[in-house]
Amino acid sequence: MAGTFSTALDKKAAGLAFVLGLAAILGAWGSQIWGGLTPCELCLGERWPYYYGLPLLAVILLLWNRLPLTVWYIGIAVVAAIFVWSIYLGTYHAGVEWKFWAGPSACTATTGPLDMSQLSNLSAVKIVPCDVVQWRDPILKLSLAGWNALLSLAIVVLLAVALIDQARRGGRKVAAA
């Protein structure tokens, strides 16, 4: 229809996935910088999918109508796979926090006797064990790792919606703002 502004579901879903991912990583940084939470080794590892996936998704969104369809499909699938990895990382960390399984020995337990000479400057280092929850939401009782798993799942679902919508329309990407 002339004069009608239409945005396809695929771009809306991919755009929402980007906004959700950006809000998640900004929330992680905010909880560290302003909230006073110190990330553990697993927390820092959970950020890597955002560092890889969000820039790639941003490029796809910026070049939406210029990308060949095959490249678009591959790009969206790669971003979805990166966030599947994020679901795994968040679920693994949440399981460590709930004591469902052991975490890495580097951040959940000491493996041997301590040498007192290695402890010369303890006041400069804040060690956060990976199996200790620093914050849980009061309603669902999820830690930040649990929320990361859920947000990553939502991102994967949104990217799957984008892929399905694109396939449903027979690979006809429409111009959208």
C-alpha cells in the first residue's frame, strides 16, 4: 500500500533482540560500576557472547537490505548460536550457585595448601567465589547468572522468529526503518 509504513516481523524481532542484549550487558556493567558487585570468573565469561554477538547483530541490522540473503541467514544463525552459548554459560553458572554441580576449582575452592608468601597484598584484591550469589531478585529468586540465561533464551527465540519470518515470506526482505 502506498503511504503505509510497514516493518517486517523479522527486523522487529532482530532489533528487539539487539536492544535486549544491549540492556543485559549494560546492566552487567552497571551492577559492577555503580552497584558495587564484583564479577567472578564465570560472570566475566558470561559477557563474551555479548561482546561477540551484539556487534555482529548491529552490523546485520545496519546492512539489513544490502546483505545477500544467504549472508543474512548465516549471520542471524551465527548470532543465535553465540547466544545459545550464552544460555549454556548462564545455566552452568546458576547451577554452580545453586550447588547442582561443581564450578571451576579456580573460583570455587582451593586445591591445596596456601603459601603465606603469596598473600602479601590481600587488601588490593577482592576475590569473589563463583558459587556465592551476590544478588538475587526478590520475586523469582534468580541470580544475575539465571537472568542471563533467561535473557539469552529470549534473544535466541527472537532471532529464531526473525529467521522463521524471513523464510515464511520466501526470502523477500522488505525495506524497513
